[in-house]
Amino acid sequence: MNLTKYDIFFKVLETKTISQAAKDLGYSQSAVSQTIKSLEEELETTLFIRQKSGVILSKDGHAYLPYLKSVQASLDNLRTKKQEMKGLDQVTLRIGTFTSVSRHLCLH
């Protein structure tokens, strides 16, 4: 699975530290930090307040949170649909019918 900046944002939010998020995701701390910085630059704000003990959501981070959750939910739905579509390529669909009905069906 390819992680997005939103996946990384929510992992940092969950773990409350960039280093733990990086460890959980198998990324370097620098990569996670740069990804968060990139998202902050895109939104032109600070999402997390960095402290020695970890990170906390900033005021703007709280304001953006519902929108980020919406984006993440949409991405999750897209991933699910992608998996469903992959599965549809490999499924055999059998349809049973009466002969009298099937004579009048025209399948293209």
C-alpha cells in the first residue's frame, strides 16, 4: 500500500511523536517530518506544535482536522474500490435462468 501524506499525518496524530510514527510506518524520522512539513506548506499553516515530548495539534490543525478526516475517508474508500475492481477481473459470474427467459435475453 502506498502511504499518502494524510496517512502519515494521522499516524503522527495517533502516536503523538514523529519518531514513533516513523518507526511504525517503517520510514525515517526525516521522511515523516518532511511529509508533515510539505502538508503544512500546502495548507499554508502549522498543523502540529513540536515539543520535546512529542507533538500536539495546533489551533489550525484542529480547524483542518474534519477536512483531513474527510480526505482520508475518501482515500480509504478509493483504496477499497480499487481492491474490489481488481477482484472483479478475476471473478466468474454464473447466472441461472429458465430457458424460456434466456431465449429473450440479449447480452452484449
